[in-house]
Amino acid sequence: MKRWAYLFIALSAVFWGIIGIFVQGLYQFGLSPIEVVAIRVMMATMILLPYVYFTDRSLLKINLKDSFYFVGTGIFSIVFFNWSYFTAIQEISLSLAAILLYTAPAFVTILSRIIFKEWFTKKKLVSLFITFIGIMFVIGYLPNMESTQISTYGFLVGIGAGVGYSLYSIFGKAALKKYKPLTITTYTFVFASIVLVPTTRIWTSFNLMVSFKAFTYIIGLGLFPTALAYILYTKGLSYVESSRASITATIEPIVATLIGILQFGDYLSWHQLAGILMILISVFLIQEGSIKKEQLN
């Protein structure tokens, strides 16, 4: 079953990696990044709630006092990181947005030190340094040290996506003490929908989504890189350590980068490719240390 678990996780990463196809597709109909986020969380809720109800409805039982966990994962993380990520895709490119999103493990390391008092190991410090240098290469500040090759706003929202993504690990870690991963995932999207649907007034933009093509992008966004990806990842996580799962999931930025280049014509310079490689190496370094920790426990 462990072999299948890795396949499930790899497939979920591939599905996450293709999200740019649906996001860019919906942009063609005049939707804004926050409206696309609202569509994503709403569709995920509509798929995940029935799925959990008919497979194991006990997973839907939560204590209302624990709602702050899902406010954290749903609003502070999912809403913020999706808006930042989708905006970065629009501002810079899918390839660069995807790799800036994967600075998240570095932010998890920093926030874990502040919140959970976890010590910086040598590997973590090296990883943080490599991440920083990788970012400098990605934005073009290195090796020129003169000016960046991407917009400041695009860079900031790209980094914001990494920060928001890291918050899911922080709040999720606390929630895992009481709830199963699928419960956390489902209520994450429920809480995100409760906030986003009324605030974006997404129903006022339904006239932009009446074509068959728009409908296929909406269903695709809600199904493949959202509900199905999280279901597969959660299933795989049942048989594989979380750190090993995280390493397997680094397929996501690789897939997103390839789609950006092949589908949308993204151009990456040699130093941006070097920066992408550095950031991926830093992810492996951080997660390798976590694997050893899990094995000792």
C-alpha cells in the first residue's frame, strides 16, 4: 500500500501543478484573482462535504470552540495564499509564482522557531541561506546586483503566497492534535467559503461564467487541483510520513514550471533556473531533517 501512497501523493502534486491552466483560463473571462479564489473554495466545499459525508460522516464532527483552527487554515492561509498565488501568476508568470510559493518551508522553519520554539539546526540554517540566495537569483538581483527582472509587486505577492502557504502547516499542526487531515481540509474550505462568497459577491459575476468553456474551467479548478488533489494527498498521508510526503509533493513546482514554459511561453534565464534549483534543494534539506526526527519519534 505504501507504493500506492506515494503514487497518490505524486498525482496530487501533479494536479496542484496544473492549477495555472484553470486560473489563466478563468482570467480570460474577466474574473479577478479574488473571484477565482472564491470559485475554488466554493467548488471544493461542494465536492468535499458530500464526499466526507458519504465515506465517513464522523469526520464532520468538530467542537465549535476549535473554530479558530479553521479560521487560521481557511482564511489566514488558504484565502491569503491563493489570492497571492493567483495574483502572482497574473503579475509575473506561472513558473516564477510556483517557485516563490515553494519558499513556504523556509517560512515554516522561521515561524516554528517563533511559535513552537523549535531550534534552528545546521541543515535548517543552510536551507534558509540557500532559499534566500535562490530568491535573489529568481528575481534577477543576482548575479547582476543592479535591478530585479520582475515587478516589485509581483515579487511581494509571490512571497506572500509562500508565507500564506506556510501558515497552513502552522495552524494545521495544532489542529492535527484533535482532528484527522481530511476533517481539517474540509473545514478549511468551508470556512474560506463562508468568508469569501459573501464578501466577493461572486454571484454578481455569474454572467461572466455562462459559456461552456468557462464552466469546464470552473469544474476543473474545483475538481482536479483542489478536491481530488487534497483527497489523494490525504489518502497517501495515511501511509507515509508527512516529511516524505512533502518531498514527493515538490513535483508540484516542477510541473507548474513546465506548464508555464510549454503552455504559456514563460521564459526563464539561466540564473532563474539556478534559483529554482536552489529553492528545491533547500526544501529537500529541510524535509530530510524532519524525516530523521519522525524516525526517532
